[in-house]
Amino acid sequence: MSKSKKTARRHGAAGTILCYLVMFIVLVVSLYPLIWVFISSFKEVPGGLGLPHPWKFDGYISIFTKLNIGAYFANSLFITTLSTAISTVAVTMAAYVSARMNFRGKGLVTLMFASTLYVPSISISFPIYRMMSSFQLQDTRAAVIFVYSGLNIAITYFVIRSYFLTIPREMEEAAQIDGCGYSQTFWRIIFPLAKPGIATGAILAFLNNWNEFYFASLLLTSKSKMTIPALLGQFKGTYSMDRNGMFSAIVVSVLPTILLFCACSKVFIKSLTAGAVKG
Amino acid sequence: MLKTGKKKNWRRSLFILAFLLPGMFLFFAIYAYPLVNIFGSSFCEWNYKNLLHPEFLGWNHIFDNFIRLFTKDTHFKTALINSLKWIGLTAVIQVPFSILVALVLSKKRKGWALTRNVFLIPNIISTAAIGLIFLNLYDPANGLITDLVHLVNPDLPLNILAKPGTAFWGVTFSYILFGGTNCLLLMSQISAIPQELYEAARIDGASDFQADRRITLPLLRPMIGTVLVLACNYGLLLYNELFLLTKGGPDGATYSLSLYVYQTSMGSTKLNFALGNAAGVIQVIIGLVLVISINKLLRTNESDL
């Protein structure tokens, strides 16, 4: 008897149908809204069922020429890259020290980072907003970069720290016997070994910062500085008349993420799984 | 010998301090100071009239802002109730749905990896985009969901987001089924369960359903706890989808705590920072209570970290 036949009998026909039904529902719920937006974006009047007739590209033309959506991508990329770099460096250093060395208050450091995970970021947004104004940073990209650098520290801290914990102690001991100082040990020995873990944490922070909407739309008021999510937020009020533009903007804004995810889903999945913080 | 030891110790402390400093700076600037600030100012009178000079309410009136929130402020009341509802709904709809999908996909039938990846897509794209997509799905004239809903029940209002009752469900539906990340986390835990357990169960004549119920689910408990914490926090924080769909309307019926905080201290004309921060304090406390109680209920400490 073949193996597949055996499995089929074990699951039973009802089980099989149920499984595929669940999978079908998941696919429809997750994908259909996106496909609907994609197809609709080519319609003269977006929405409804069926295929576009005739196919219109007006929305896409207008967001690339009139709206200049490329500039928003540039803002997003600039803000996200810089903030991810700052937070990853800062968190990596703290995570290294607290994972590999003994000192008083070590538990407190971990507790501090962990506690940030459960602080609803919007509840503390007014002091942050005020702080940025008092530094004369209102409506600057620097303010957003600063906030983003701190926003994800809990998750990156745990991801990177748990990776440091997997590196054998002998590595440092050997380095120290060879006369490496503390920072040399870190940069020459541990950092290269921990790169995969650090990358995992950085990807997660990048993804969160790339998609962040609340602080971007709170801190940035001039259109020329806005990130992609903040721009999408503008569509409800300002451009709601231009429905073709709205549909095209949605498609163009999510497409890079989706394509990147399709191309390297393994990397994404690794990062997202590592993000299951146990606090 | 002693001297070099001391010198080494000193250098070691300096190194530790230097490496902790940047992370600690971010922690204090983005979390600690703002937290202290909202707690402190929630006991003050501080609004658009005295922006630069918050005033302590005095010991006799120290809880006035909180009293006002719970007794006089109708928007806050709806915000609190809605947020609690969204936390509850996330716990009873999103999490069980994620568990079901994780169990199904872990059987590794044809197409499981594709389904898992597709399920992740709504979680990896911006929630602003999701909000805007649903705004169009609910469009009274051409929205897909509007059309579908009216096929089932023609009595519902044409504009789902314009009536308080349906608007709440409209917002809920825009996020509640998207449990891709939860599902991924659960699946990673399921794959760590030793296969021998299932083989033994099979020999004893257990069906797949029984094996899931008796083996997988109990072993999954800690991860279900993690997922519950993450999902309930999402429900507590709900803002982006809401902001794009209803902005709290109609008539404040879909306010959430997050939206209340934003509107009260940053988003309207007669701002009251102390009141907004007091609402923020309540949000922080609810978050803490959630985490602690879920941990108590579902997670044993030994499996942590």
C-alpha cells in the first residue's frame, strides 16, 4: 500500500475537506482584498467586480508624475535605514554586555528593555511629541528617525541577546588569553559570529519602521518629508476625490514589500519567528 | 599583581558602561521619560490655556482627571469599552483562528507553505495600506464588502461605516482575521514537538483530531500565551485602521483608547494634555494587567527565556 493512501485513510475524508476549506478561507481572506485593489486600480471607476474595461493607467501616471511617489519612497528608505541602523547598533552593544558579562544591575537592564514591549506607544506619544518640539525638531525627518530608533528596542534586544547566548564562552576566553581587550574581543570575535542574529533583529526593526504610521503622521506635517504610510494617511482627506490615484498608490506602496517577501520569504519568516519575545 | 587587577576591573566597568549607554539613552528618551511624564502630568491641570505651565491639582483633587474620565467624558467611556471589546474579540476570534490555521498547516498538506506565506502578507504590509484598502472595500458605491453584505442582508445601511453598530464591526473585521504572524509562531512551536509522541498516539489508535487535542494543544500552551499577549496588545493599541476607516466616528461610536489619547492631547482644537495623558496611564495599566494575567494563566515560568 502506498504511503499517501495510508495517510489519506488516517485523516479521513471529512478531515481532508476541512483542512482544505480552512486553507481556502485563509487564501481568500488574505489575498482577495489585495487582488481586488490591484484589478480595480486599472478601472475607470475603481471598485465593483469583474475586469477593467477599458484598462486605464491614469492613476499610475498621476502618482508618478503629479504626486511624485518616488520622493516618498526615498523618505521612507532614508528614515527607515538610518533609524534601523542606530537602534541595531545601540541594542547590539547593550545585548552583548548583558548576555556575556556579569555586572550589578544586569537583570535590571533586561527588565528595562523587556518592559518597553508592553508600553502602548500611543499612550506616551504626547511627551515624545513635546520633546521633539522642544528640541526644535518638529516636522523633521530627524525626529522620526530618533523615535523609530527607540521604538523597537525590546524586540531587537531579545532577538540579538538570545543569539549572543548561543555563542560558546570559549570564544571570548581564547581571545582574552591571546591578549584581546574587551572591545577587540567584541568587534573581532563575537560580532562576526553574531551577524546572523543581528541581521534577524535588524530586519524585524526595518519592517516595523517601514510600516510605522502613527508617529510618521504625527511628527511630519509637510508633505515633502512624509514616508509612504504617512502619505497613505493623507489620501482619506486630501485626495479622496482621486480614487484612481488612491488605488494605484496602495498598489505601488505595498508592492515592494510583497515582492521582497516573495523573493526571500525564508529571511522574513526567520525574523518574524525570532520576534516571539518571551518576556 | 593587585594593581593590574584593579586596572583591569576599571577598564571592564568602563567598557560595560560604554556599551550600555546608547541603548539606555534610547530607553530613557523614548520610554522612561515619557512614561514618567504621563504619570506625573495626569495629576495636573494642563491644557491648551496653560501649555507651558502645567499645574499640580493639589492633594485633595489629585485624581480629578481620572474622575472626569470615568464620570463625565462620554468619548472616553466608549473608547474604554471599545478597546476592551477589541481586546476580547482578538482573544476569542483572532487567536483561535490562528491556532486552527496553524494546526491545519502543520499537517503539511499540499500548498501549506504557500498558504502560510500568503497569510503573512497582510501582516507585513503597512496597516495604513490595510486601512485604506478596507475603506474602499466598505465604499457605499463600489465596495466589495458592501456588495457582499447586502446580498446577505439588504436591510443594512449602505454605508457600513456611517452607522455606529455596523461601523464597530467594520473596524473589527479590518484586522481581526489577519493572524499570519501568530500562526507562524504557533507553527514553529508545533514543529518542535517530537514526532515520537504522535507515532505513539497513532499506534494507540488516536485520530489526528485526538492527537491535536491531547498532544499538540497542551504542549502549545506557552506559545499560545505569547500569541495572546501580542494579539491582545494589538487590540489594545488599535489605531491605524481605525484612523483611516472612521476616525472614531460616527459620533464617537468607534473611539479606541489610542484614538482618544491622540484626539485629546494632539488632534483637536481644545486640547487637554493632562486628560489625554491620564487616559494614556489607564492604557498602560490595562496593558500591564493583560500581560501579567495571561502569563499567570497560560505560561509556566520555567519555559521562559
